Amino acid sequence: MSTHQSRRSILGFAAAGFSTFAASRIALAQAASEPPPRALQVERAVTGPVSIEVNARAIPHFEPRDRARTRFGSLDYRSGLVLTSPYRGFGGLSAIRVDAKGERFLAVSDQGGWFTGTIRYANGKMVGLDDVEAAPLLGAEGRPITEKRLWWDSESIARDGNIVYVGLERVNQILRYDFSKGGTRARGEVVPVPAGVRRLPSNKGLEALVVVPRDMQKAQPLAGTLIAFSERGLDADGNLTAFLIGGPTPGQFSVRRTEKYDISDAVLLPSGELLILERKFSWFTGVNIRIRSIPLKSIAPGVLVDGPALFVADLGHEIDNMEGIDAHVTPEGETVLTLISDDNFSMLQRTLLLQFTLAE
């Protein structure tokens, strides 16, 4: 068996593990008496930020079967890391936001935890993480949100300066954190959401958040709006539902669903282009991911939006359960996309940190 075939077999089992884990999480939602996963119990024991060790192994080639290839659709592969840690609560990373330099990061675990740190580079390639800390997401009372029934499924982040929004999928709630009040020690406040958000499916609900900056464009009608995307909350026509919260034109719209892809995350580029990270699973093909581009100016209450795919990858590439995406612009003007995966705390899956350059 070739190395590539062996890897595909292993990742095939990983995909199966992902599906099995998802099913187990549905069971948790249906049985309130069930205890939380072990990693979640570890997070509960932490009351403030703690320093943790995170090890990194380089991924030199995104497609092992063609090591000379660097262009994938509209993206150029830059570098990647496989991340591991002796800290038992490390994993389940569902969203990431990086600073303007692509160095400092804020990530959230789907089991109610923050992770912060710095990405270390050498010659433009990621080589490791430094100064990593873990902390629990706190509620308004200053206690970990995991102490509330089913409030541990934190899946998405949106950041607007010191204000950080976190989407909780299982209960379809949004928390607002003011990081000027202690960073990850800040307490979360519940953000009022439209009734449609609360009606989303428990396990396919809030999955991506994006803030449209107030100063992005003077004529931008969505400036100051929080955009919330469902993973697989479907409208009457089978398309993916999304919501405009706050801002001048609140309401609901839809994203055309094609090829059975679901939404994992989204990022707004300075150009006004909205990139949506999508994912699907099949017993025949395993995990597939896609990045689609949608013009922000096309979004308004009641509309159906669509856009072309910029990037598609499957288990023949170095991917896993990719759930987070963000972007920064280098001093040279390159737009760099950073993707992170949720390993579901499974021995068969990996936490991957990948970077690509968006080609002009």
C-alpha cells in the first residue's frame, strides 16, 4: 500500500469518526442527564487563563500525490501545521480570528474554551505557536458557560475591535464579550436575536458570524451589522438561512445550497468580498471542503445570494474537519487566508492550521 493510499485510509476512518462523534453530540442534546465530554469537564475545572504547550509539525505539501503543485483553484498554498498538545482540553477548534499582521490569534473550542497565542513564522511560513493560553468562556455571572445545560457548543467568532461575538450552536444564542474588560476574562452578555435564529436546528444551527465594520465603506448599507449564518438551517426552497442582526437593515436572507455543502465559517475581506467556508461528508468520499465568494453588496433582507467556488479540496489533500477561516493582508498587499480544523477530540483526526494566498 502506498503512503498516499495509507493516508487516505486513515483519513477515511477519521471522517467516519467525525460522523460518529456528531451523532453522539446529537444524543447529548437529547439526553440532558448525560454528562459532558471529558475534555469539557477539564475546561470546567479552569477558572482563568492558563499557559499550555502546543507542538507543531510542518505540512510541506498540501497535495502529497503532487508535491510540486502549489496552486489550488484561486489559492496558493503557503504553509501548514499539525498541532498537538499535552493539555487535555486542547482541540475542537471551530473558529479563529487573527490580527492585522496574521500573528496574534484568538480561537474558540466547541466545548466552551478560548485559545490565544502567537503564530511564529520563518521566511513567510508558519513554524509554530508561542505564548498559547487556554481559558473558559464566561457567562454574565462570571462562571464558565459550560455550567449551563447545552451552552458548551461554541462554534463561531466575530470580532469588531475589542468586541467579540460568539455563536452557540446547540442553543442558538450569541454572546457579546468586551475584551477591554480583561480579555478572555471578560463576561459574556446575551445578544437579542431574531426568532428565526432560535428556531434553527439544534445541531445544524449557528455556525458562522461576521461583523461588517462601521467604517468599512461610507456607502455600505450593512455597516454595523452582525451577519449570522446557519450550518444547515434550510428555508422553504432548501437553501441555507442567514440573518442580519442590528445595523440599518435587519432581516433574513438565504445562501444558495449546492452539492449538499453546509456552512462552516465565513470571513469578510477589506475588498467587500465575503468568503464562505463550506464542508460536506459522504461515506463514499469522506470530508470535502469548499470556499465560495459572495459580494457583500448582494446581501439584503429577503434575497437569495450565490457565488463561485474559489477552492475545493478532499481527502487527497491535507485537510480534516475544517471549521474556521480568517484573513489578513501582508505589507506586500497579499491576502492570506488562515484555516483551522476541529478534531472532535478524536484520535483519528487532526488539528490543522493552514495558510493560503488568495491569487489575484
